[in-house]
Amino acid sequence: MIKRTLIIILDSVGCGELPDAGDYGDEGSNTLSNTAKAVGGLNLPNLEAMGLGNIEEIKGVQSRLEPKANFGKCSAVSPGKDSTTGHWELMGLQLRSEFPLFPDGFPKEVIDEFSSRTGRGVIGNRVASGTEIIAELGEEHIDSGDLIVYTSADSVFQIAAHDGVVSLDDLYRYCLIARDILKGNKAVGRVIARPFTGSKGDFKRTEWRKDFSLKPFGKTVLDYAIDGGTSVYAIGKIAELFSDQGITTGIHTGSNMEGIDQIISHLKSYKEGIIFANLVDFDMLWGHRNNAEEYAMGLCETDSRIPEITASLGRDDLLIFSADHGCDPTTESTDHSREYVPLLVYGKGIKKGIDLGTRKTFSDVGKTIADAMSFEADVEGESFWPEIS
């Protein structure tokens, strides 16, 4: 039996368009392969050794005859392509309908109530790139104190505020107000705090972004784990995406490398349980900004630390790498992309080199974790544990 599972989500590291990608305007998206082509090839020796090149053709990443891990990719069955949807489906909770989108901005009644309850005006209220709208409206925000509100192709209500104008505590409070307002057919997947600093021409978002997700509408694998006496340790934005439901403890991180530091620290501290980590820089810093070069560098930097992670694993441990959606930095769009996600499954006490194929749903990941750790979880998905144990 597996006593400890480590799940590392490489946020937005998709591996090819899903069959319905055209419905989302994402034809041709392939975050991994297109990024590799854009930079002349990726050097990812540790992920290559695990079998990443066996999943998809990636320039610079070879397929291996005897990979150290089991490999495959997962299809999404939930509609949409946002982080909440992807993470919930990974843990066995599938959406039947997409979270509401607001391509024309939020309705007047929403903005009016938000402004009334916060005591601040609102500027923006449209689909926008976060860095661009801050550059455009940041000075007006500083002068007026009005909050910058914007959305994207995802189901999000984002609030940007300068840390010299609005305190972090107040910004988070404003997000909770928005979360309370956005109900029913206006229940966006996430309200996101976007604090920034600096001056005109040099505004920068800080690391204190925070997501206020809807609470899961049903139980996930994480809930069932806790019901069965298994602790769940969340690193990065995991606790926020599940609105703290099914989480024993959660810790905020400011970067991929800080996330990996926390992963290694948790592996040293906790000998049993689920460690669930999200490395968000791929998405937040590079995917949304169409920066293929930095995206590639981030992949290489993360790859270089895999030996530290695997050295901390015992024979009763399971390591899973996957993603929640794509965010191809080489396409015209700066939004998430509807893609397959990679699946690498490693353990010193399990089989290796098994081709897990194309899984029908992300939920196979969660179902497998429950199976491997021997607790009951009445969720969607099909376990591949019998194939690798």
C-alpha cells in the first residue's frame, strides 16, 4: 500500500489540443511542443528519463525505451479550461456545465453592488490582460482610489489594486465581498486578488495574488482521504482552488522554486498523507504573457530539481506529475488553452515504463490515488493502479 502520494501540478503545461479545442478557439495549441519549437528544443533530462518524450513529440526531449516512470496523458470531460475546473476534475469532481463567462464585462447591478459595499468606484470592467490593464489604468487607480476590475476568457472576477492605495487585507476583503455577490448564474469559478506595486511605466504584480474559488459542489478525493484518516497538505494555490475543503493544512508560495522548496520540506516532515502542490509560474508569469523563452527556462529550472524530489521518496511513496489545462505561449491568445495534460507516475516500489495511454478523464488521477492508498472514494474516474502496482 502507498502511504504517501505527492502530486505536482505543472500549471498550464498542456500537451496538445483536445478534440473539442476548436469550440474554444484553441486549434493548434500544444503548450509543450510549441514552446520547444519556439526555443529550438528543450533540455529536460530528468523529465525525459521519466518518459515525457514518450507522451508527445517534443523537440529536444527524446522518447525512452525504458523510462523510469509510467506515462500517458489525460483528456478533460468537464467543459471549460480554467484552473478550478482542471483541479476539481483531477480529484474526481466533474462539471456538467461551464462556469459563467462575462466577455462583455460584468452586469451593472453586480458592479453597482460591489462599489456600494466596498465604498470604492470601479474602472475597467472588461476582458483584459492583467499586466496590460494595470499599465493602462494603474495611474488612474492611484489618483482616484477606484478598483480595477477585469475578467478574461476564463470564469474570473479579478480585482487589481496598488499596495500603496489598498492594503492587502482590504483587497482580500473586497474579494470576499465579490465572492458573496457572485452567486447563481453569476457564480464565477474564481475571484482573484491582483495586488501590484511600482509607479507609472513600471507597475509589477506582487506575489500576494490570492484566489477565492467557489466551494466544490460535491466531495472530492481529498475529502474522502480526510474521512479515511489521511492528511492532505496543500502547497501553492491548491487550498484556494478547493476553498480549503478537503485540506488539512495549506501554505502560500511565491514562485515555482519556493513551491519545490516546500515540497522537499514537506517530504522531510510528513511520512504519510497526500502532498498536493501547484507550480503556478508557468501559467501566471509566462503562459499568459506569451513568453515562450521564459516558459522554457522555467521548465528547465523545474526539471533540474527533480533529483532532489525523488531522492526524498521511499518505497511506499507515489509521485505524480500532471497539469490542469494548457496556456500555449506561442499562440496569439494570452488565455488558457483546451489541451490534454501529461501524466507521469513514478515510485520506487511500483512498475515502470507502462504506457497508460490516453485516459478518458483527468479524474483517473484521483481515483488511482484513492486505490493506491486504500481508502474509499465515490468519485468519477477509473484507477490505473492495477496496471502499475
